[in-house]
Amino acid sequence: MVDKYGAEDLQNAGRLKQIRMVAGLVNQQNRKAMPIIIGSAVGIIIVAVLVGLFTGLAAFLIPLGVLLGLLAATILFGRFAQRAQFAMIEGQPGAAAAVLQGMRGGWTVTPAVTANRNLDVVHRAVGRAGVVLVGEGAPSRLAGLMAAEKKKTARVAHDVPIFEFQVGNEEGQIPVNKLQRKIMRLPRNLRPAAVSDLNYRLKALQPSMQMPKGPLPKGARQPKMPRPKVR
């Protein structure tokens, strides 16, 4: 899908303009989304008006119906917008990092803690569940990459649980639109103080390659690794 608006445009836009741009993306992804959103809000308001008129409680039910209609529209719009966002970034390098950075719940995300020249990358998220390593790329290459990162992390994390997920559409991988839900369902194994201590210890692990935050534009080239200086 060709994106009409980029992530940078959405961030720089004003609030109302941002809503219009998101609505455009939602409509582009699903033509039925906006009619469903508007129809749900209007339907709730109409029901409230009719019930209010027949029961003599119009002064109470009509404002309540308007509030419930707006609430329903807001919830539906948010869900459709999230689906459109996932569709927009799916298949692009860095999509998993964009999802991780958008999670709520006090997660500390470090994109591309390790990577290779083939744009296979491993991202790290630290939270109440422990350490979550998320890889995106070819499964055959990610296996070794993630195993090495898990071993390196374990030396610092000690007994903290380490979870591993691969994002993609191949066998054994998780689609990007299900990653956030999968991680948010992990058990809370650490207290906030333990999470802070873990983050402090993990700062000693320097990423082997830096990547831009969020999904990379299609056709972008992987930066070359610096060659060691021979003295």
C-alpha cells in the first residue's frame, strides 16, 4: 500500500489536521471503517432520542446518548486507526521497533541492539515482565542473532526472565499487528525498583549497530559497519 502520509507528517501536524490525516489513512485502508464509525455514533444518539421522547426522560437521555455516541465513535476510530498503522508499517524494516516504542506500561525500548548487513535486527524491551527480545528478518539468520543477544543479555540480567519473539509472516513468527498484544499478556515478574536496576545494568551493553527509530523507508540501504583500524 502506498502511504499518502508519512509518520513525520503526522507528528508535525496540528491536532485537528492530524485527525483528518489519520481518518484519510483509515479510509484508505478500509472503505467501510468511517461509515461504521459514523453510523454507530448516529445510531446510539437516535436510540437515546427515541427512548427519551417515549419515556419523558429526553432531558437526561439525549445528552447521555450524545456522550455515548461520541465515546463509541472514539473507540472505534482508535481501533481502525491502529489497524491502519499496522498495515502501513507491515513488512518494512524497523516495524517491530515502532510497535515496541508505542507500547504503554513503562517499557524501556532499545531499537536494534544487534543487527547484520541483511537488515535482520533484534530489538530489546525492558519492563515488569523482564527482558523481551524481538527479532525481525529471515528466521534462518535470526536464530543465531537472537541466541547471541540472549546470551549477552543473560550475563547482565542474571535470573531475570528473557522472552524471545520473531516478527514476520513466516512459520514460527508473529505478525506485527499481534506483537503488542502478545507482549502485554506476559506476566509481571519484576517490581518497579527491579526494572530500574535492570535498566541500569543493561546500559553497559552497547548496541552493535544503530538504526533509525521506527520503520525505515522502502529501498533504504543498511549502513556499512566501520572497519577496525589496524595499528
